[in-house]
Amino acid sequence: MDGEGYAIGESAIAMHGAEYLREGGVPTVKVDMERRWSLYTAGGKPKAYINVGGGVTALGWVEESATIGNGLLRRVPNIADERRGLLFRMHEAGVPVIHLLNIKSLAAANDIPVGPAKLELSAERTTEPLAHAAWLGGVLGGWLFVCALVLPRSQRGRSRGRE
């Protein structure tokens, strides 16, 4: 994201009163992971953990993170290193983990179009509604992408169980 993308994201966070999770990368990864773990588990065990991207908080600072594939993860390396990220910890806790990395490659491999590079502006529209629409479109597109990866597999599993 460029500076404008960050500004739009920060504006959306402020507008909705959400907590901004500023993180410091490798030097603060332990504290950042503990804070997120507390947020994610405050209401009990999450139903699922969906990670998009290769952030250090999610993957940690361990070599095994390079071996993790995309989609619904059936297996995650079992490691005791305290630098392992939330993805490892959620799997250890029995939370289903969906991992999406290299979104453009995944989209291309599954014939899913990636959003337009440039939004067309008209005199009747302002940038604020377009920014909201682009943000909402990105969220919905990501959700549809996850569904496209997970649902076909889960439907196949249900069909086998009935036979």
C-alpha cells in the first residue's frame, strides 16, 4: 500500500472505533503476538483463524513458516520455538487455520480476477465513497476467495461421509 492506502485504512479504523494494532516487526514480535492472542481469544476459542499475507506476527520469526502452504491447513509444523507466530499457536489450540499468501498468484492460478489498478472517477462521485466501496469490495472479494478455496473441499468431504 502507498501512503494514501494507509491513510484510507487509518480513517476507516477511526471511523469504526476499532483498535489500531500498530506493530514493531521483529523487535516487538513477542509483545505483538501476545496482544493479538488476547484480543482473538477474549471471547473464547475462535471458530477459525484466517491469515492473509506473510506478517511476522502471524508467521513468527521461524524457518518453518516458509514451509506452510495456502488454504485450509490440515498440518502445521509442530515447533516449540517461542518465536513461532499466531498461525502455529492457533493450530496448536485446535483452531482451524486458513492461510492465504501471494494473493495475486493464487488469484491467477484459480482464474479469479484481481481488482482494477485504477478507479474511474466521475464528477458525480467523491473519493470518500469510492474509497469505502473499494475497501468493501476488497473485503468481499477476499471472503469470496476464501469460500472458493474452502467450500469445494468441505462439500466433497460431506459427500464422502454420506456414501
